Amino acid sequence: MCPQCHWNVDLIDGYPAFAPDVARQSNGYPADIHEEIVHLEGSCFWFKGRNRLLQFALNRYFPSAESLLEIGCGNGFALAGFAGERPGMSLIGGDIYINGLNFAQDRVSQAEFIQMDARYIPYVSEFDVVGAFDVLEHIDDDLDVLREIFKAVKPRGGCIISVPQHQWHAINGGIPEGN
């Protein structure tokens, strides 16, 4: 059920689906991309380093935050970092594609997961922090997403946003070999 309007939300694979028409699409990504990435994240310097930076930002700028929504949570790697850093924090992971949510649920069992389109976040003034980590560059309507983030954040809350420094997808077609 939608927390704001009490609308009954469809379930896909057990997850509330706020954008069910796009839940099984992949927008040019291989269908098994989540399965491939889940095996890389734990050993890849980039994912591990990014998690350290995200945890630093959370602790530095939001030391008393009790709730966090991650947009584009994928396999839940960043959420797992937050769960380890803040065991009592309420965590919700949302992703447009349903495929990664099972991996995320396995990784962060204490978090809740939803399928959603970041252009239509189904929360109003709900979270101390909303995070979007290497997500905005994939969305044409990034200003709409930023407006939705602003809407979902509680008064005096904030957001943590990261975008990649290099265009690996454009240059190499994906994650660099050997990393």
C-alpha cells in the first residue's frame, strides 16, 4: 500500500511495484547484468572506495539521520555499507528494474525494497537522507528526479548524490577489465 495515498500497489516477485510497466525492462543492459555485477562489487576498488566515501558523507553531514532511501539501489552494495555503518538505520532501496532486488535483499535483509521510477518517488517528507549513487547520469529527466528527491526528504534532511568522473560506459562499454 502506498504510504501517502493508501493506494494498493502491485507486487512483482514480492516487491511493491510503483512502475510495473518498466520493472522487467533493461534499457540496453544485458538481462543478467545484476548477476555479473554482484560478483564484482565486493572485490572492485571502485565500488569499495565509493562506499567508503558515501559512509563518510553520511557520517559527516547527516550524523543523526535515522532513515535513508537509496534510488537505483541495484544489488544493494551501497545499502549494505550503510547497514554496516548504521545498524539501526531504517533503509529502503528502490530500483526501476526488479532484477537486482533479490540480490539486494540477500545482501541487506534488514532493508525494505521497492520497484520504482525515480521520476515518481512515492514518498513525501519521509526520509532524513535520499541517496542516488551513479544514477542521475542514466536518467534524461534528471531535474524531475532532483525535484522528487527534494519532495521525499524530511525538513532539515538532505541528499547524497554521486556521478562517475569518467565515462567508462561510453569509452569502454562497461567496467574496465581487471577491476
